[in-house]
Amino acid sequence: MTDTPLCVSDKSALFAGFAPVSLDALNQKAAMLERLDNKYLVRESVLRDALPELMRHFDVLEIDGKRAFTYDTCYFDDADHHSYFDHHQGRRRRCKVRVRRYNDAQLCFVEVKLKDRRGQTIKKRMPYALDKYGTLDASANDHVNRCYLGLYGQAFEHQLQPVIEMRYRRITLVAREGGERMTIDAELSFRAGEHCRHAADDVLVIETKSANGNGLADKILRALHQHPTNGCSKYCVGMAALQAVQRHNKFLPALRKLDVLPAGTRSTP
């Protein structure tokens, strides 16, 4: 991805009234590397309605005076796109591998996301050199295999290669009690080679991360008649939007809401 930000409104201004929380405090209270996730696609107007109640329970991550942070992520899959199709088919045993660059903090990690038998998301990450973004070296592949072997008891056999990149701006809310987190992603774009798609500017990808999948943020959104969007994996949506895969029925609701339907796809259910 280029380092030029998209010319859109700064969503962090919506959170000016929230109390700040530091990164160290966030990691102590709500690292949430093992959690149940819900993902919502929410219009900005709905988020505005939720803000007063969110402000009663959540603080906002602030680092060096900033509250919105740019993430670049490169996802890896094998030639048969097992990671994509394992998710599309709803397989309980599945693995996503990415290298994520936290641009504002100038940090980089290899991140492996797995699902356990209860459906919990298990995220394992390894610090990585910034100049290795977009690649997997021997140590990164060893990390992937260790994570997979540790949870599933067998070796990870797929040969990974970079398939798509994405960029977005993230705001993170942290519950004052209960170890819950909520992330709000805006300015979402996908890229593969010369092909690029930008999601609708007024649609936000909200993820709630809690121990039981029914936290404060979920209750607040539900009170506003918002419900999790099935098939809202940003990786899978990006693959479908960029027409890197042919089958994407499971992700049609998310593709419609984000306004990134592949060419030739009907725009109505």
C-alpha cells in the first residue's frame, strides 16, 4: 500500500469527548488475544447515536495525542486459497496468516488467527522487522507452524504467498470494567496488484471482543437494532471484492453494505 492517506473525514473527531487510555493500560486490561468476536457493519449515523452510551462505559486508546491509527495488512494464502474457503465453508478448524504494519507506532507483527473448538478466536503474534512487511521468512513460517501445531496437533502444510493487502484507520475503545474491547475501522481499502477497491466512507466495520461474545458494546448496538453481519471477515470480503475468488455467496451481505460488490453481481438479495 502507498503511504498516502485517503482523503476522507477524520472519524476520530467523533470520540473527542471520551477519556483517553494508554496502550500499556489497554494491554493490562483487555489484550483479548483469546476472545469471542462479533462484527457489525454500521452506518456512521448509527454510531453517533451509540456514542453517549458508549462514553459511559468505554475509554478510547490514545497514543501521542492520536486516537485513530493507520494499519496496513498483507494476507497470505496458498495457491488453492484454503484460508479463504475454510472460512467460506464454515469449517471450525481454520487459520488466517497476515503481516500487519502499525504505521503510527512503526511496529510490525506476524499474526496468526485460529479458531478453537468453542469457536473462540486465538491470535498469536510475533514481532517482525518493518522491512519484511509483505513477506514471510523462515522464522515467520516457523511461527505459523508452531501456532497451528500447538492448537490442532498437526503440522501446517500449506505453502503461503501474499494475496491481498488492505488499509484502514482504527479507533479502539476499552471498557473500564470487564476486559472488553471494541474497534471501529474506517477508510477501508483493498488492493491486489493494480486492482484496488474502497469501501463506502459512511460504513464502519465494528468488532466487539469479549469473553462471552455478549459484552456491553453488543448490548448497546443491539438496542439500536444492529446485529452482527455474517461473513464479515475483512480478508474474505477483500478477496471477493477484488474478484480473487469465484465463490462468495456467504459474504454478499457484507459486500453490499460496504458497496464493494464484484462486477456482475446482483446488487439486491
